[in-house]
Amino acid sequence: MFVYFYDVKPKKKDDYNRLKRSFYYHFNKIKLNDFSFKTKSVLMVNDRYEKLIDSFFLGFKGQVEVYKVKTDGVEQLC
């Protein structure tokens, strides 16, 4: 399982809304049936989707800050 932490960071402040709209438009086109967890800036996916999600984020290289963590499990506190 992989956990991705991401943040939309445009090069210019004026481009924020355009970049955010484009990012989420393309993000929502990815049809994965088993998103384990998805919030505003965290995504947890099965191992088999690693290359797909990596290539998606690489398409926004320099505009989105992304960190990826390999984990065996995550538990909810509240």
C-alpha cells in the first residue's frame, strides 16, 4: 500500500486556481475502484496502482509537491 501526500504549488500565485482546476479534473478522470483513502491532500492506494499514480503526479512536475510512503497499514484514530 502506498500513501501519497501532495500539495498544489503553482510557480506564480495567479496560476493557482487554473492549476488546481486542471489537477483535480485530471485526477478525477482516474477511475480506480479501490481507493482506500482519499482526502484533500492525502491518497492511499493499493500497490498495483503505484506506476499509474506516479505517472499522474509526474505530469504535474514542478507544480505539485508530492511525497510517497510505502506502508503495510494505516489506522484511523478518530
